[in-house]
Amino acid sequence: MTFQNTREFAKQLDSQDVLNHYQDQFIFPKVDGKRVIYFTGNSLGLQPKRTKSYIDEIMNDWAHLAVEGHFYAEKPWWDYQERFPESLSKIVGALPSEVTVMNTLTVNLHLLMVSFYQPTATRYKIICEEKAFPSDQYMFQSQVHFHGYKPEDAIVEIKRREGEHNIRLEDILAKIEEVGDELALVLIGGVNYYTGQVFDIKTITAAGQKAGAKVGWDLAHAAGNIKLELHDWNVDFAAWCSYKYMNSGPGNASGCFVHERHHNSDLPRFAGWWGHNKERRFKMEPNFDPVEGAGGWQISNLPVLSLAPYLASVEMFAEVGMDALITKRDKITSYLEFILHEIDKEVDSNFEIITPSNPEERASQLSVFLHGEGRSLFDYLMKNGVIIDWREPNVIRLAPVPLYCSFEDMYDFGQILKKGILAK
Ligand SMILES: Cc1ncc(COP(=O)(O)O)c(C=O)c1O
Ligand SMILES: Nc1c(O)cccc1C(=O)C[C@H](N)C(=O)O
């Protein structure tokens, strides 16, 4: 499709967009009385209007039923988490028994490492991406320390080639082969938080397992953003947060995936009563008898006030479906890319989009290196109602999230960007 940098053309794209009306289902902050153009759904998604009623329901049940709410609320709290797997499993391409919701992302990665990172004297190395999200780096370092190894020996980072912004698949595969018999675990972010690069989860998982390692994925930037087939791709385990593309609110609950083939294995895990056989949970027995499936990794009774917004979101995703989201995602991301190139030409600037240009290797994010511009351009955009984020040294990340961004937003953004550059 040939794009045009005009409001009429952007409006025409909006009129053809079957998801356009979802914009009205979200609450947008305002700047100078006008709703913002929101590009940071890769950090914190907007609040869906329906979410408040899910939280109010629990507050009301708590007020009127108190402890009885555990069993007699309309959505009883004791098995509230069971409302997730049916829909959530479709979002990540899993069997319902393979997903659960609990804790937060880094905590879940640590807990899953208990089961899936069991180093031995000869097989103890972890392959990860260079410049993984810092929390993942701290998680790797502390896990390796905990097991008595040295991070500089046990953690193998896959580097970008000189002058390149993204990691090549061939380099990941070569590193897996090179580490070979020493490799215990491969754990990579499915979508890199900084560049927006999407990794080939299926191929990397198969290669890691062929080398005899377990393969897990941090799907913080992938869940609700890319098509996932975790079961079919034979992924060992994965975890994600729900507050980015899944709009469940700041710091909210995380989702986990454990492949079916591990459900009846004797993998070690840290246990608690919420992972115990559901029928017998309140018999207060001394011996742990895990729930079959990913639910067996739960530990504490769940914070239902935090699950409520996640449930609102999962139900919205079930209505929309990942296919429709991805169709719009690709079109709006390409339109944003086009707008950036157009403005770049008009103002003779020098933006470098460091996210891969191949649609197979990117999703809902373009990271732009603003050569020749400074932090003042970021400040100008924020002041003028464009919410973006800034990452050192000079990168802005733009996530045109398909559920609530419009093509007209992309056009408006281009005009504000142009003014911001010319205003210097
Ligand atoms: C890739 C990635 N990993 C881990 C985290 C940390 O998540 P949490 O603070 O929920 O543990 C984030 C975002 O904050 C992230 O983007
Ligand atoms: N969770 C965040 C927070 O509480 C404050 C600031 C940023 C965050 C984020 O989630 C950042 C996000 N993971 C990122 O990709 O940058």
C-alpha cells in the first residue's frame, strides 16, 4: 500500500480499521485539555474504562461479605485465578493447563529458575542477549552466584556485531553450538525492550534444546504484542508482566507458562499452599501434592485486587483476538515508519530507526536514534502531548499500540515532531 502524509489519508485508514472504536474504551491523560498521543504502551498500557468495575466488584464483595467472599462472592476469590487460563492460553498459544497468573515478572523468573536452571559441574552456562533488561541481568547474576558460579564465566551474552543494532539469529545459533555441552539454559527476551527486535522463538528454542539445555523466555514485551505458539514451539517455560501491552495497571500480576511435558516431572520447585491440590487445599495437610499444570507453581493465595484489572484485560483480548490486533499492528507500525521517514526528509534531519525494518522481526515498537537532536526534542514532544520515553544515549521508543492508537495520531505526531525540530 502506498501511504500519504496527510490527515485525510490517515482518517481514511482509521475509517477502514475494525479496531478503531476500541480507542473509546480507554482513558487517555490530557495535556492542555487535549488527549495525548500515547506511545508508551510498551512500558505501561492505558487504563481500559471497564477495569474499574472489576476492582469495584471485589471492593463491594469485601465490604458486604468480608471473609465469606473467598467462597460466596459472585466471582469467588479462592479460585479467581481459574478465570484466566481459557483466554490467556489463546493469547500465548498454550494449553489452558500450561498457564497461570501469580506474583510479578522477575519474581516468577526466579521461581522458574528454581525448576529449570539446575547447573552441574560441567553444564552450568546461561546464554542470554547482550543488554538484556537490567532486572533480567540482576536475576541471572544472583542465580549464578546462588549456585556457586561466577557470572563472568557462567553468563554468556550474545553480542551485536560492530556497527549493528540488532542481534543476528545466526550468531545466536552459533553461540548455542559453541557453548554446547556446557549450556544449561537459554533465556532471552522474546522482544528486546530497547530495540523492539523480535526473536525467532521457535528456532532458538529448538537449537537450545538440541544442545541439551532448557529454554525459557521473558515475554514482557511480547505478551499481547506478538503471535506466540508456546506449546507448539516446545518452549520449556516463560513469564511475562501484564502492565504493558495487556493494560492491567502498574506493577500488576505476571503470567507464567510451563510446558505440559514438565507437569508430571520431578523438577524441583518452591511450594506453597496455592499450588497444592485444589480439592484438598483446606484440609491443611502436611504433604505437598501439587495441582497438575502450571498452577502447581503457585505459592501464595492470590492478590485478587491485582488480578481483577488483568481479568478485565484478558477478556478484552479474548474479544479482539490476536489476529486482528496483529493485522492493525503491522499497518500502523509501517505507517509510523513512513511518517518518520517523511518528516526526516522534510526537515533534513537524521533519524535512524534501530528497530529491524523486516516486519517479521519487529512488532509494536519503533526505537529511533535521534542523531543531531538532544533531550530538548523529547521535552518538546512531551510538552506537546506526545507521550514517549527516552533511553540513553539518544533513543526514543514509540509503541503505536493497535488497541488505542489511531492512524490520525501518527499523522499528528509527525506534525508535532516537525515543529519540534524546526523550533530549535
Ligand atoms: C524485559 C523485561 N524484563 C523484566 C522486567 C521487570 O519486570 P518486573 O518489575 O515486573 O519484575 C521488565 C519491565 O519492567 C522488562 O521489560
Ligand atoms: N515498570 C516500570 C516502572 O514502574 C517505572 C518505569 C518503567 C517501568 C517499566 O516497566 C519499563 C519497561 N520494562 C521498559 O521496557 O522500559
